[in-house]
Amino acid sequence: MKRIFSGVQPTGNLHLGNYLGAIRNWVRLQDDYDCIFCVVDMHAITVRQKPEELTANTREVAAAMIASGVDPKKNIIFNQSQVSGHAELAWIFNCVARLGWLSRMTQFKEKAGKDKENASVGLFAYPNLMAADILLYKATHVPVGEDQKQHLELTRDIAQKFNSDFGVDLFPMVEPLIFGAATRVMSLKNGAAKMSKSDPSDNSRIGMTDDSGAIARKIRKAKTDPHPLPASPKEFDGRPEAANLMGIYASLADSTVEDVCARFGGEQFSTFKQHLADLAVAKLGPVQEEMRRLMGDPAYVDGVLGDGAARAREIARPILKEIQEAVGFLGA
Ligand code: AQP
């Protein structure tokens, strides 16, 4: 069976982009793949996190996965730090990957900003840990957004270099699974920037814990342009906000942007925003209600993560042993 690994960082402010671009798609994969879904708390600490918030956010991401329909019995859901193999393999990959490779990673440049000297070593080595996450389970497919494509390429480079350095054929070549373009959700305040957990403006994103009033208000305040809505995606050029809002509508409605343009083309943004707010509340409401219920039962969520970690360790153990033997670690 083809195996998938995918993760979300528990860095707070889980948003509609994480839901439409990642978590919701996972539900559709669970019948066709052997799936490992991870709350990547070790990635989260590459930038400073408050310990109690990290714990709460880890439960929140797990609750979002389960509430969205990811079945914890059929799939593995766990938090990364419970399986020490991730850190062990990441260290080996720190010694396989080249500084030059990591220096070219655009996400590091974006996240470290101007003050690179002050960024954590972990933020720089982040792609090596991501390679370890995937290869610890010999995953064959990784669902990725556009922004993660470069990291996946690096995972392939590391796998190849490991195989050739140690004269083995241990790691499979990982393939990306890329979903439709409409799943890249942009900021409500700037159609050219992606909706993001770390955007300082809460109005830029629809949060997975926002109530219906907040969802409607944020959509009402979303940036637009002065023209009526385009009647075809061909008219999206130079109109990133229209493209984004219509893309969100299409994604939530399980429809296409062509259909959304055909239905709303020529209308005013104010009318369309009302429809979009109603749709968002209708689609997100049940997921959010279930998330709230699960977050009120932390013992259950912790149990799911603990059980998932135990199953993940079982898969990882023989693979890690094989890797350690290839490296020449005595006692592997
Ligand atoms: N705006 C988005 N549109 C579509 N998909 C998105 N993802 C994130 N933002 C969007 C997808 O969500 C998954 C988890 O991402 P992550 O936790 O690794 O965080 P990220 O990709 O770095 O983006 P965030 O959530 O906005 O966090 P910050 O602000 O820290 O950059 C991934 O599959 C990602 O593609």
C-alpha cells in the first residue's frame, strides 16, 4: 500500500487555509493510502513557543483533524515528539545534507527575515527534520502545497545521497501529491499573501475556532476591488482578492471557480460576501462544534495521540534499525 506522511505545526491560529489546503484533503486520502498524520510539535519550536500554548495547540490541531473526519482508528494521528526516531534520523540527515542545500531554502529566508544571525539553528535545519519525518516511515507520497515543494525536493536529494553514500537502496523516491489550485487560500487583507498563522492581523484569516459572527465580520471586511465580480477566471488577472474569495467559495462548495464565476459574475462584492459568509458558516460550523467538543475532552485527544505514537513507533523501529546499521552504528 502506498504510504502518506503529512503534518501541521501546532503554532496556534489554525485557519481556513490549513483546513482547505491540508486537513480536509486528508479525509479523502484515507481510503486509498496508509496514512500517518502528525502534529509536528518539534517543527513548531524552531520559533519560540510558550510551553502551555504548545500543549493546548497540539490538542487543537489533533481535534481539528478528528473533527474534520480523519479517522484515528484507520489512520495514525500522533504528535511528533512522542516518537524519538524523528530526532534520531534528523541528526543523521544533518550529517548527510549539505549547508549549501539548506542555504537555498526560500522558507528559511522568509521566516528568518533580516535578522538571520538570531534565527535558531533548528529553523535552518527544519528541512532535514521534515525529510526525517517522511523517510522514517518510508512514505511514498506527501501531500504538499506549492510552498513545500522545495522542501520535498530536498527530501529526495537527502534520500538519494544517503542511498549513494552508504551503497544501499533503502529509501524510496517520495512523490508529491498536489491538490487543485483553489486550495491555496490567500489572506483576506492581501490577495497576494497566503493566509497564515503567523500574520499579525487576526482579520487576515478565518480561524478554525472563530464563531459565526467573527467569520461573517471578517468576510464582510475582506479587501476587494471596486469592480463587479468577474464572469470568468480569465478576468482574475490583477484581481487577486476576487480570485481568492471566489476560490474559497468554490473550495467550500466543492465546486469549480468557473461555476462560481458563472453564478456570481457581474454581481457586487457585498452581495457575494453575504453568500460566502453563509456558506463558510454552514460548512465550518459542524466541524467547529465537534472540535469544541473534543477540546473539552483532552483525555480522549491525548489517548488518540498516545495510541497513534505507539503505532508509529512500531513502523519506525525496524526502518530506523536498518538505517543505523547502514551508517555503522554499533548495537543498532
Ligand atoms: N494559506 C494556505 N492555503 C492552503 N494551504 C495552506 N497550508 C498552510 N497555509 C495554507 C497548508 O497547511 C498545512 C500545514 O501547514 P504548517 O502547519 O506546516 O504551516 P505553514 O505551511 O508554515 O503555514 P501556516 O499554517 O500559515 O503557518 P505559518 O504562519 O507559520 O507559515 C500544510 O500542508 C500547508 O501547505
